[in-house]
Amino acid sequence: MVSFLELKKINDSFEPNISGAIKRVLDSGWYLLGNEAKSFENEFAFFIGTKHCIGVANGLDALRLILKAYMEMGQMKEGDEIIVPANTYIASILAITDNRLVPILVEPDLNSYNLDISLIERHITDRTRAIMVVHLYGQVCWSSELEGIAARHNLKIIEDNAQAAGAYYGLKHTGSLGNAAGHSFYPGKNLGALGDAGAVTTDDDDLADTIRAIANYGSKEKYKNLYKGLNSRLDEFQAAILREKLPRLDADNQRRREIAQYYIDNINHPDIILPGLGSSEVKDQSPAPHKLPVRSTVLRALSHIWHLFVIRTENRDDLQKYLMVNEVQTLIHYPIAPHKQLAYKEWNHILLPLTELIHNTVLSLPMSPLMNDLEAEYVVKILNSYNHDPH
């Protein structure tokens, strides 16, 4: 069986470091707001390229806290609008509605699955305060056009970087491009903890100070509460584990790029649509080698990190069954669009055809930094041999 993602195998590859990190925390006797969290915040801020990193409980809280802090700072208020891609994971939207802000759902680019930047301006009103870009599946969503739109309309850009830790736009990491970014270290992410964990990165001193207080019960000084805050803190165990994993992130992401490039070069089936690479990239046109590892795509502007490798096909369910029978495990990210969820039943009548098409046709192939050559080749071989029988 070619597994979709073997978390135990990945975590075992960091031993004895992970066990050592856990013992380090146990021996310290300090489990919250200690040296491990402070050290990880400094190390991750340096990695991303921002002045500040605030460790929080999870990726959803990271986005919730950014918006809540802007509201406490008087830069947003209830009823203000946040532009967000309609086909994102629901957490992006939950962060907005939880703060009594209004999500404005914008269709994606069918080529990249990311927010269609060319559609943004038609959705801007006098109540719009921010654009939330989601680097979905680890594919970078950014452009000079996006920056120009935000500047012309005096809008914040908030990055949902939950799936893109280590991706680049030019020489800068995602997570350092906008006014603030939310990160998730859910175990299956490229940089994954052994439980829930997250972070906010920003260069804004006041925003960072406000987020840090809100996440600690609204308090900067114990028992003195400035805000109606939350309890959302990165614990010492998860911080220590993330510190052990961070130094290998670039190498792991590079392996993902190599596997993705092999898929792109070798999957050749009329019923399968491969993910687009975006117009800002220039692909090396040299012949693809027969074996992995392959040379990585030459990029002029974007460097995706392939948290997920997502194909599309009208025969999604049939293809998934065929792959499982042939011992290739796949997942669907995500089967139901946010505006079709019962949680947002007031939106169920809305028609977003591209979003719905994506959610009805996507299928995620196995992707892991520990995948070997034979596994990747087997996935391609089985895919290319697929024969849909409508009967």
C-alpha cells in the first residue's frame, strides 16, 4: 500500500530528537510560557522573516486572534467585510464569522485553486477592511496586482499560511508578505507538531503586543485583564518538538517539490487535470528523467511546497475506488464547499460554480517527504492505467 501520509514514519525519522525534546520539557518542570515556546517563536520568526512570532494553540486561533486584535485596536469593527476565497478550508471563514465580521466569498482561479485576484476589486465596498489570502495546498497566492489592490483601497492583507510553511514568493517566505499571517502546525502539516499548535507572524509591533495579550486571557500582567481575551497558548511540549523539526523543513519541502515535479512530468491521462503552476513561474523544459529524484522546477517568482498534490477528475469517486483497490491511498480536500455546509445554511442557496466544481472533482494523491522513488513511480503507473467504465 502506498499510504497517503504516514505520520508515525515521519515522526520516527526525527528520533531520538523528539524523545529528547519531550524529556527536556519534563526535566524543566515548566509546561507553559517557558523557554521552549520563546525559543521557537524566535526561531520561527527568523525562518519566516518577520519581527514577531506569537505561538498559539492552533491555526484557527491564529486567524481569529489577528482579526480580534485589529478590532481591539480600532482598525475593524463588527459588520466589516473580509474578502476570502470561497473554496478554502472552513477554518479561514470561521475565524471571520467568530469575530462578527462578514466573509465575502470570492471564486478561485481554476488553474491554481487559489483566490482569483482579478475578481477582488469588484467585491470591494466601503465596509471592506482586509483581504485574506489562503496559500491553499501549499501553492503560493500572491502578486504585485494583489499588493496594488490593497494599497489603492487601504486594505490589510492577512495570510492564511496554514498549508504553506516554507513556501517562497521571490526571496520572501509566505507568512511575511502581508500585514499578518496565521500558521497551523497540525500534525499532518509540512511542519507538524504532535497535537494542535499554531502561530501568528507579523512585523507590526502593536498588533503583536495585542495578540499576545488577547491570547493570554487578555492580560499582559497576571490578574490584570485589558481585553476580553482567550486562552490560546503554544505549550512547551509542542514548541520543543517543533524546534527539532524546523531545521529540516526546507529539505523536506524540497523532496515534496521533487515528487510533485515527477507527478507533473509523468502523469498522462486524458481524464486527469493536474494542478496549474501559476503564470509567475518559468518551467525548466529539459527532458524529464526516468527516475526520481528529479530536478526541481526553476521558479522566477513562486516556490510552492506541495502540502497537498491535488488533481481533478469528473470521475473522482470511481478513480478513488480504483486507486484503493490498487493499493494507492488518497483523500479528498475538501468534499463540501463552506457555503454548502449546514453551519452556514444561510448561504446554501448561493451559487459559486467554480468553487463547487473544485470541491466535487478534487482528489489528493500521496505526498510525503519520505516517499521513495518506487512509490511515486507506482502511483503514476496506476493512474496512467486507469480506465473509466461508465457502466
